[in-house]
Amino acid sequence: MTKFIRVQPDSGTRVDFAAWAVAQTPKVRTVSPQEFAVPPGLFADMPEALLIGSTVDGHRYVSSDEDQQPTEPADGPELLGVDQPEREGIPGEPLPEVPDEAYPSDAKPLEAPDFAPLEDALADDDGSDSSDPDADTASKGDGITCDLCDRPFKSERGRDTHRRQAHPEA
């Protein structure tokens, strides 16, 4: 069985592609209203101008001329640090300063935040107020218990659900 390459020509080259396709022996057939089934042998020898802008097997055709052209315009932004060797980060060490050339000329520095730096935070602080000793026990469910079996719950809703399922006679 011969495998074909599915080519969907660009709308500007569709007529020229069709003229090339019917000039082949045997003729190159269509597989849909927009796609042609090109044998691999013919695909390698076909004019590249017909393929530019086309979709080949679901992928955009990229010509060899397109590969050699720069992707950014010459007057576009300069990529800083591309040709520099990569630096490995060291845990606990600050990151290197970014050079001023990396920022646009109209850039403004960010304002200092209104919160404490992470170094000032306690490692075991979970955000709860430790001055209230009953807050810790209430969050564990010690304050809400089933009055029939003394099982602790985190919420009244949980206790009420338990009461309806475990003690339906009450």
C-alpha cells in the first residue's frame, strides 16, 4: 500500500497547485475539497513555490529559505544574556543583580511592599492567633461532641449528620 502525503495548499497557490497536480502522470488526486494526496516520490521533486504557505500532513510547511532568515527584525529588542553561560542558582544565595541595560529607558522601579520580609516570619506560624488557648481546641473539634456517644466533631453540622446516621432512634 502506498502512503500519500496530504498537502493543503495556501489559498493563493491552490490553482497553481491543482494545475501541477493534473499535469503529473498519474494525476495527483484530491482527498478532500482542500487537500491533495501527493506520492512521496513526487513530493520530493515538486516546486517549492507551490508548498510555501501550505499545510503538509497537518503541519505548516517551512522552506529552507525561511529557516535562514532571522526571526526578529534587526531593529527589534536585543536579547540580553543569550550568549552568556548559564549560571547555576545556589540555595540561600541572592540572585545576581539585573543590569540597567536590561530594562527599557522608561521603566519605573516598583514601590516597596507594605509587608514584612519572609525572613521575619516564623517557620511554624500557621497564621492563627496563639494567644487564645481555646481557639486551638475548637479547631480540632474538641468543643463539639455528640451528647449520646461523646464523639468529637469539627462542626455542628458534622455532629448533626452523625447523630442522624449513628443514632436514628434518638
